[in-house]
Amino acid sequence: MTIKTVGMISSYRNLNNKADWLWQQTPHQLGIWGNIQMQALASKPDFLLMYQFNFPKPPQPKSWLRRFRHPQPKTELNIHSLLKGVSKEQIIYLLREPPLDEVVKKHQRSYQEAQKYCGYISGPDDFAPHPDYMPAIWYHGNSFRELNEMPPPKKISPCSWITSGINRTANHRQRLQFLESLQNSSIKFDLYGRDLPIWAHDSGELGNKWHGMAPYYYNLAIENYADNNWYVSEKLWDALLAWCLPIYYGGSAADKLLPPGSFLRLPSLDEKGIAYIQEVTANPDAWYAAKDAIAEARQVILHKLNLLNWLSNFVENNR
């Protein structure tokens, strides 16, 4: 079997200098999964993944004098310089951010631009060329083998929530309002995250999400977006891989992808939702009842939904 190399470019700044991107998601060394080797920084890959890549904005009209003094860069040539000589048929564009009202036009433009350069274009939007869920990535520092083989870690606390203080959209602000209401209730949960508001009684930012999930029976996995059939994020994968029972607020994609009973549905981000969390987290009974389903879901995430597995299947079908 010939191993094909997959490169990657992204607008996530912290990814573009990581030679070992996704290597923790395979049991094999050097990023190998099946018929592919993930080499994000490869200079001449066989396939190229454009992972949440934001195309440059088109130049704004300027006066004749300003155009003469400050000529616009040739955007198309700049893009081609990033594609490393990979043919259009072997370039994959995956958009992973949710289609919030504030960014829908930006997503539409990204898909239009991607059609100039990419043979396959997908995202968690109904208006994407290929609407689909985003294959799974996760943010635990554990090795694949450890996650694949471990029994449930010792659980000592009822519930955690790892989130951020981002408030740039209406959906983000709704989540922060729910957080404030939850903290004003009598529910016991530990809060972790970055850039949280001053009023949030948090335990700080985590270097490894595992530490804020593994000791807990339940984890609040609350998406920024819950209004279509495609969007589901690492919030759910991370919780399950840490053997938590997620209390999940999100769209219906999770129901299609995971076995029944492997997560609980938070009904709403209001008093009804708070009452539900209070009832569930009062004891670990629901976690014990779901333990087998969690174990099954973990295997689905690690093997079937894994982005490396998705890429391997794509390469197999597009040789």
C-alpha cells in the first residue's frame, strides 16, 4: 500500500507551525493512519487540507491616485503560492465554524472562493457545496492508545464546564447569560476557561482539558450554535473521551453520529435548563446508567469520526 502525504493550511494561527498536527489522533508514529501520513508542513504533499482557511478579502475600491501609489496585491497568485503544487482535485476545503447569523455572508464567500482552488468543499452549513458534519478532532493530551484502551478514570466531582468569555455574537452572549444564571443557582459545578468575565467564579484556564473533565461525572457541553442538522464540535468529543456524561446543548447532528444514551440533552438555556442540570447532577446515577453507551461512543469518535479516518477514506476514493 502506497502512503499518501496530506499537508494542511489553516487560518488558525496556532496550527500553521505544528509539524505534528493530529499525530495524537493515531496509534501509529509520524501521523500515519491507514493509507495516509498527516504531514501538515510537507512542502510537496500529495493532498492538501485547507482547514478553516479564511480567504483574503477582495481589495476595496480606491481612488486612481491611491491605486497608483499603493497597488493592490494579486490575491489569486498569493493563494496559489500556498497550495504547494497540489492539483485542484486533491485539495480539500473543510470549514468548521458554525453558521452564526453574524458570519453567514463570510461563509458563503469562503465557499465561493474555495471553488476556484479545491476539488471538495464541505462545512456544517446547509448552503455548503457538500453539507456535512466536521470530522472529529479533540483536545486532550493523552495518546490515542491511552484513550482507546483506558477504563473510566476515578470520578470525584459532579460537574464541570469549560468555556470562554467570547461575546462577539448574540449566541455567545446568550451562553454567558446562562452561565451567570447557573452560577446564581445552588448547583455545584466547577468552571474553567479563558477570558471569562470578572463576575464569573472560575478556576482559571487549563493547559490540558483532561484535567477539567476526567475527574467529573458530568460535563456541560454547550455549543455556540444549535440550529441546523450538521454542526457539532469538539465540546462533545472531549467530554466523552474523558468518560464524562455530557449534558449537551446543540443541534441534531449528535443524534445521527453517536449511540443512543451516550449524552443527555439540555432542553434550553433558561430556568428549565437549570432545573434539568440540578436534577441530573444531584447524584451520579445517570452516569452509571450511561457508562456502556459512553464506552461505545468513545470508540465511534476515536475510529469512525476521527478526522484522520475521514482523510484516509477521502484519499482512497480519490486516488
